[in-house]
Amino acid sequence: MKYDAFISYSIRDRKLAESLVKAMERKGITMFDYSDLVPGDFHTKKLEEAIKETEVFLIILTESCLHSAYTKYEAMYAAELARKSGLRMLIIMPEEIDIPAEWQLLMGNVQRIVGPIEEAAGKAADLLADEKKERKKNEILNRSAEYYSAGDYWSAEMDLNLLLQDPVYENDPDVNFQLAFLWEDIRLYYHDESVTTDMLIDRYSRVIRFGDRIKHKVLIENAEQAIERLKKEAKEGQKAVQKESADEAFVLAVITSRMETAERFEQLMGSAATPAELNCLLTDYTQIINFCSVFTDSGKEISERIKQCRDKIQTVKEQLNTGVDFQKETKVLRAYRSYLGLSRPEYPMYDVFISFKSEDEKYATQVYDFLLLKGKRPFFSKENISALGNSEYHDAIMGALDHSKHFILVSSSMEHLNSSWVKHEWSTYVGEAVEGRKNGNMVLVFHEDFHYRKEDLPIDIRRKEIISLSSFRDRLADYMV
């Protein structure tokens, strides 16, 4: 929103309004300034736009206000926005007055602050300042949660640390709980031993210590349970999510069992395997390799099994016929998919994955249509997957990315290129290429209005081929072989 507050008042109450404005300014509240109205402008339209762009509509309700056509119109417009879009309204009453029925109907349920203007202004300013801090907190917490759900733990942590740099949020229970929860995941999935048990207990303890501001007990109970679990793990000598050191015989037994299951399924498929069946087989061998990846001290025998899995993956990829559609699932295929923990059919092989922010969809569509005309099989999220929830969408995107050879990033600005979803897609592809699991080309297609210096691009993609949207038809197909 452009403004924190819009103050509506009768011209006869200008001095009251000035007191309210001063109290607001002392608390850092931004307000619409009537002096911005230029004589001759259509004021009604500008006032409506200002009310739409404000978080809280305040009205100084006095006898003069009740008889002002302007304040009545502003109040009616704000009440309609409150009904439709949840605009927050607040009444300042310097003294008790009789409120006519039409105003009662208009603002009967609106919160009121009654008292001398200096006192009421101070209360209103404190209230709005607290609400502004809460909005900022929730905005950053929600953004951090979006990064978290996309697997970008480091950006999620950076947002939470930005909040914690402000003394206002240093001991906020919500922020500390989310940070501790995130740290546990970072330690679990990245084996980051810099996140200690003491650090986690300290963060959860803050939630309990400053939990008097929490209206419900659930967050405190969750923090108490987390502390109890961490202390128990420490007492038993289990470092909460440290990399496991498993017995090699056990690991080898698991790998052998999984490979035997995959080989039996391969035999049942026979020579006329469908892409759905072959992609399930790819998933199985990939899961086996991922299972082994956490055991860095693997012996010779385990390393040999990993090599066998990679050879199998290469063979299966060569067998995949991208021109054949999925056939109806057999009982064996359904059982195998259930065994692998798959909730939907696996993806066919794509020639190229097209990544873009929703604002750049029209440009990405041009690239998609061109590739289709060239006989390529591109993955284009708008065409290839339906609307899904955040978690399911992430799984669908990652599945398609895993089964795409090349990668095209379409963007019209640095902001779009670095947006959370787009960044997650291109950084995943780059990571796969570095690990040797992708050997295709990565091409950046930039709109002509995207003005950039190469040194300002993220270092991971700075050296990639860049093609202008206006001329991509001349060169793009050469990279998609």
C-alpha cells in the first residue's frame, strides 16, 4: 500500500487533524497529504484512489464532520471498500456526540477511540504503529515461507535475519520459532554442523519466554516439545540430524534389494516398454543413487553398484521414445509406482524446459510455439500441467526439469530473473549440470527492454549464451540438438 493512513475530517476541524497528523508522524506513519491536490483536478477521483491505496481509514467524527458532504462521501466510499476488500477503519471522537441513524448504519461496527484529541491521537498512533510492524513481520514471514516451500532455505533464512536485525522483532515468538524450525531443516538436509543444539534451544526458549504476546498456546507448546526432543537427543548422544554413519553391509543390502526389484520390473516390461514404465525405472535407479549420496565413505562394492545404476539410467534414457504417449496403467505399473512413492505418472523426456515468470508468459509462448514448429518437445508449464497447490506444483516442475535435456530462461527484467520460482528452476538445472547429470545447453532469451550489465547477472549463469527475444528464431534451434 502507498499510505499507512488516510485521515478524513471537516475543514472546520483542521486543528484537530493537525494534532492527529503530528502524532502519526512521530510514529513513522505515512499519510495522504491533501496539499497534493491541485486546483482544477478532479478531486473526488484522486481521493478515491488515495483511500484505495491506504491501510487504515481514520475519520475525526465531530458535529462538523456529520454535516460535511465531503467527509460523508469519503466515509461511504471507505465503508464500501471495507465490505469488499477488508479496508481497516478507525473512528477518532474528541468528545461524545449523538450519531444520526444513517451514520450509525454506516459505521456502527467500526472501532472507536474516544477522548481529548491529544490523548486519542496518541492512542491511535500507537495502534497504527503496532499494526504496521505486524504487517511488515507477516509480509517477510510469508515471503520466507514461500522460499522455504520452494526449497530455497538460504533466502528464507536471509529474510528472517533481516527481521531479527530490528530490535522490535528480536524476541518475537513467531520469528524465532520459524527461524529455529528452518535451522533444523538446514541442519538435516545440508548436514550443517554450524547449527548447534544450543542455538536451537535458545531460539525455542525465546518463543516461550516472550510468548505472553501470543493469544493461543499452540506455538508455546510446540516450542516446549522441540526443546524436550533436542535435550533428549543430546542426552542420548544423538546430534539432532547429523550425517548418519551407517554400517556398509546394511547399505549394501538395501541397494541390492532395490536393484533386484528394478530388474524384476524390467523383465516384466519386456521389450515393448512404454515411456511411463521407463520413467518409473529411471526414478527407481535415481532414488537408489540419492540414497547412497549421503554415505561419503562408501566402499568399493557400493561405488560399483552406484556405477551400475548410472549405466542403467543411461540405457533407459536411450530407450525412451518421446513420440509415444502414455498407455493405460497396468496393475504392475500401478504397484511399482506405489512402491516408489509416486502420486502421478512420471514425465516423458522433454527436449527443453522453458522457465519464465508469469509476467513474461507472452514472451515464453513465442519461444514455445517456435520450438513446436521445429519438431521439438518443450516443457511449458502453462500447457503441460494444470493449476496445482504450492507443494504439488513444485513436485511437478522438478519432475519435468529432471526429464529435460536443455534449459531456456525467458526474462524481461533482473527482478523476474531472480524471482523465487524462476531462480529455483535455473539454479537447480545449473546444479545438475555441475554434478554431471545434465549435459544439455542453457540459453537465456532476454527481452529488448531488459537492460543489464553482464557482471550484474548471477555468477552461475553469467557465462551462458544470451539471445535477444527479437532475434531468437535465427539462432535458438542450433542449441536444441
